[in-house]
Amino acid sequence: GRLDASESRLHEIGRLKRKYGSTVREVLEHLARVRDDLAALDRSEERLADADRVLGELASDLVGRAGALSATRQHAARRLEEAVTSELAELGMARADFRIQVAPDVSAERRFGPYGADAVEFLFAPNPGEPRKPLQRIASGGELSRVMLAIRTVLAIADATPTVIFDEIDAGIGGGMGEVVGRKLIQTSRQRQVLCVTHLPQLACFADQHLVVTKRVVDQRTETSVERVEGEARIQEV
């Protein structure tokens, strides 16, 4: 009888080893893990209640932090508006209207993000009587470049962008205003590298380096070349 019991037990151990581990030790380790999982399931309601409580506390903290950030952002937006508007006046856009809209982001998937709960947009009206619209949709190339120059000038210390590019920033301005824009670019270049595409000599003369871009047709194909000019050639080009 004992032999039958021993053989039955050995058979059962062999079956367990085939299913749960190659050794008795591995089978027992698996048993311990299953018991832990079962105990966790027995406490699932309690753990769920704890998780809900922690989640509620974190959500409340998040709302508070997002609210404080929004208030700070609203205050900073008004200061930035005033500073940029002043710069725009110096850049020949005294009648332009620049505003920063800070509004709650109501979209479900973006209510809270890494930058808070706000949707921030620059609004712009280049002329009096025109409604303010998103800057990227209403401004011309030259206007956009001057607005960005004004913003870069105001945020020169805070902005860590290493290189800024202004394309045709002289669009719609004359020689006198070109000199003003040139001096603003010099001010901006003290904190970062500035690349500027221009046709205006009054603006170009402020650059440290000059590159001349030319196009020509070779074998019925248009080629563009860029050449650095120095010395007398630089003077002649300007």
C-alpha cells in the first residue's frame, strides 16, 4: 500500500514538474508566486480603493498646479504683449495689433499636458480695423519676420534657440526702417547666431559676414551658388 502511495506521489510530482518547473524547488517557487497573486486578488477591493484615493489626490494637485501656471502665464502674456508692441512700433508697425490668447484647452485628450492646461496662440492684425487672427495665417512673410524679430528681441535672454533665420525681413520697408531693423538684428545676434536673407543694403551692412546667392542657367538647367565675399568685393556687393 505504501509502495502504491509513493509511486502515485512520484507520478504527481513528475506531472507538476512538467507543467511548472524542471525541479521540485522551481515548482515550490511557482506555488509561492501563485499564493502571493491569490492574496493580492483577495485584497483587490482594498487596493482599488487606495488607488482611487491616491488618484484623487494627484488630480487635485494637478488642477492646482495647472491653475497656478495659467495665472502666471496670463500675467506674462500681458507683459509680453506690451513689450512686443513697443518693438513693433520701432520696426515700422506702430498700428499693428498683437495679442496673446491664453485659453483653457478643452479637448479631452489634451486637457492636461506637459505644459499645463492652456492653449496659447499669438493673434495679430497688421492694420487698424482688421480683426485679430492667428499670426501664422494672417501675416505676410515680411510682417511675420518682423513680429518674430520683435519677439526674439524681447526674449533674447530667456530664449535658448541657438540660431534664428529671417527670410525677406525687409519686405515692405524702406532704407530708414531697414537701418532700424538692422540694429535690432545686431542686438539679437549678441545672444545667438542670426542668418538673414535680404535685398536691402541698409540692412545688409550690419552683418559680420556676407554670402551672395546667385542663379544661372547651365546646359538648360538652373544652378544656384553661394559665395562668401570679403574686402572690396563685399563693399561692392553692398
